Amino acid sequence: MAKVYQFMADGFEDIEALAPVDILRRGGLEVVTVSIMGHELVTSTNGVCIKADVLFENA
């Protein structure tokens, strides 16, 4: 199975980050969300808080 890493930072656009994750997972790919912020919780421009699967330092 292919593995995809979705890198996320504070201020991301909801649709630009979450739609690809949803579509790829529905397609059967393993998607790992990665925070490049140094902390697991990443906040979008609209205030949606997402807990990343892994920190960049540990990916």
C-alpha cells in the first residue's frame, strides 16, 4: 500500500489540506498528517484545530 504524507502548518486552508486527505483515504491510500509546527495541534485559518498523526521531527 502506498503511503502519503500531508504536511500541515498553522494557517492552512481547510479545503486545501483536508479534502486531499479524505479523497486519498477513500481511495485506499495510507495518509499520515504531519505537523511542521513542533506541536501536534495545527489550526486552520478558520479556527479548525487538527491533531496531526506525527511531528515532522519524528516522521
